[in-house]
Amino acid sequence: MGKNEQRKRHKTASVIMRIKTIITHAILIGIAIIWIYPFIWMVTASFKSQSEFFGNKLNLIPKQFTFDNILRVWNSNNFNIYFFNTVIVTVCVVFMVLGLTVTAGYVFGRYEFIGKKIIMGIFVASISIPLVSTMIPIYQLVKGMGLVGTRTGLILASAGGGHVIFLLLYSSYFRQLPKELEEAAKIDGCGFFRIFLSIMFPLSKPIGTTVLIMESVWTWNDFLRPLILTLNNPSSRTLAVGLYAFKGENTVDWTGIAAGGTISLIPVALLFIFLQKYFVDGVSGAVKS
């Protein structure tokens, strides 16, 4: 009799757990649908005609798919040039940020030196400084180098920030690695640079993937810096600024904006989908300590 009661209790608890799991999943799926609805709407709107777009805005599935908006946007307003500029700027900025943050994070995570806490405190405090307040000195620096209106100037301005979040990720990750790795390498005759390049840098690939995804998304979608630094040279603009051209003084090309937003969204969405596993591993590995 006692065993039967235990089995009944176990079955009841199992059923309750399943019900809770189903309810939790249903709530999360509902929240996900609400969150992702604007993105789905934007993608489907890019395949609608002008009349259908204004006739039934909330309908997700177009009555008749048309690629005219995609082709019109790609071949007009230098959008293909903006896309190429965005790819070049994003790739260069990501590699520069990776190089800067991984080396700085390695030093902060593995070594002790005078003023380390003060410097790190300044870096952390700089997170609270808004980008808008730094645009004037950034513009003056780029102007002083004669690079206003060029992709090179935009790349240097985007990659030259503190990138404190990535620095902290690398620093936390390197700090938790066992010291025996370095000691064994030193016994084998490896110096500072050899230890970093042959041992530490390969081990930090999960963090590198996290930095790659986050910085790619931020640079790809950046609007303020490209707007200010390429104001006098439209041929150097990026997609985020190029989309603004579809808004005229008296009219707005809504289907054009939807199509341009879809073209701009696809690369970063694919990047995150393919690398999301490494992104989660990188973040969890950095905060493990």
C-alpha cells in the first residue's frame, strides 16, 4: 500500500511538472511571437505592392509576392554601394576590435602592474558616457587626419573606442585559465608572445566568437557615426544611413524602407544563427569565474 501511494504521488508530481513546463513554454512562445512580429512584418511587407501595403498593413502573408521592391531598392539610391561599404567597414572594424581587446584583455587578466585597478576603473566608468557626447572629439580627430568622408576614417572612429564590455569578457576569461599552462610553456622556452599566440589566443576562441557577433551587429547597424562622418560624401555611406534616404520631405517610401531593412537584416541574422552556439558558450565561459 505504501508503494502504491508513492507511485501515485510520483505520477501526480510528474503530471504537475509537465503542466508547468507546457504553461511556461506557451508563455515564452507568446512573448517570442510578440517580440519577433515587427521583424516578420517588415520582411513580408517588402514583398507587397504599394496598394496592398496600404490596404491591409497588418496582414503578414502577401496576397501576391513581388520582388519589385527588393530589385528597386538594390538598383536605386546607391544601395548596392552602401551594402558594399557596410561589409568593408564591418569586417575591418571587427578584426581591429578583436585584436585590441584580446591583447588588452590578456594583459589585464593575467598580469599585475601598477595602476591596473585605476585604469580598469576608468574603463568601466567610461561605459556611462553616451556616444553623442563623444562625437565632437571623434569628428575633430578624424578631421585632423584628413579622413572625413572616407571609409578609412569611419573604420578608425568605430574601432577606436574603449569596447569595455569585450575587454571585460576577455579579462575574465583569461583570469580563470590555470597558471600551469604558462609555467609549462615557459619551461619549454616560450616567451610572452609565443605563449599568447600559441596557447592563450587559441583558447579564447569562444570569447572571440562572442565579440565577432556583437561587434558585427553594432557596427552593421551603427547610424550616428556614419551619418556625421560621411555627411559630405554619400558614396562612403553605410546601409543604416542609406535607408534614411527613402524618407523624403513630403513622402516616405515605406515598401522601399521595408525592403532595405530586410536586405540589411539578413546578413547579421544569418551570422547569429550559424554562430549562436559559440556565442552562448563564450558568454557562459567568460562569467564562469
